[in-house]
Amino acid sequence: MLRRAAAERSLLAMLVRHTAAALSVAFIHHRQREDALKPHRLRAERTALQRQLISVVAELGFHRAVHALMADVAASGGGEEAITAHYTSSPGSPRRSRTASLG
């Protein structure tokens, strides 16, 4: 009977060691999977931020063009008619080209 108890303890100890090893392997596998997915998440975040940056740069270009137009109109003393004339002038006009180059 003493022999049997020792054998059972030995088997139980082996079961504990195997369970601990299995848990360690599962944890390592989970960690490797997370590490493998991280670059994909970072790429997606970078792409979203790049799109946002492109949008902000385009909007800034628009604001600069409007600001340049308003500065030109203010400097010339023109009003609404000057703004309308600017937008109805030919695409090659110096004022329109200057404003477009600011964007």
C-alpha cells in the first residue's frame, strides 16, 4: 500500500509538471500570436493616420488659397466683384496661378 501511494504521488507530480508545461506552451503561443498581429495593427493605424494627414494638408492648401485670394482682394481694394472676377478669369491668369500654387 505504501508503494501504491508513492506511485500515485509520483504520477500526480508528473501530471502537475505536464500541466505546467502545457500552460507555459499555451502562454507562449498566445504571446507569439499577439506579437504577429501587432505589425498588422500598426500598419492599419499608420494608413489611417496617413489618410488623415493627406486630408488635413489638402484642407490647409484650400485655406491658404482662400487667404491669398482675400489678401489680394484686400490689397486691390476690391470687394465681391473682385472675388467673382478672380473665379471667372481664365485658368492661366497670374492671380489664379499664384493661388493654385499655394495649395
